[in-house]
Amino acid sequence: MRISDTKRKKIFEQILAHLYSVHPKPCFTAHIAREIARDEEFIKKLLIELKNKKLVKEIKKNSKGINYLRRCRWKLSDNAYNIYRQNQ
């Protein structure tokens, strides 16, 4: 099934709004998917697109500096956070 571009943009907005609301705390992909009520794989695909647009950062290490084996956390990039903050 294919999702229209307007719906994808709305889901992008929901992801960014959620990450803004919990900033500076990074969130796991599963947590974001649960909050937006979407599939984890679909959300991960969208998060990678947002990462390529430099709107989010991917964090692959835990607080002790050890790499995660199967998961990652996400947070808003500094530029995206500043733009959101100015528009609020």
C-alpha cells in the first residue's frame, strides 16, 4: 500500500513535534512509533529520511558510550530545534 505525499508530510510533522516535546531527551524508534500509533519499520524509514534532510540525529550509543547492537535513539538536530522554538 502506498501513502500519499500529504499524509507522509503530516506524519513527518507528528514525528518532529513529538521529538520537540521531549527535547533534549532522545527517544527510541519504538517509543516514537507507539506515540504516533504507526508501525516501527515505517517510522524508522521516515526517521532515516529526516536524518538525510538533517532534521534529526541518530544516536547509536548508550550513556556509557557502548554501541547499541539492534536499536538506536533519535533527537531533533540543533537547527531543527531552533526553528521550531522560533515558530512556537
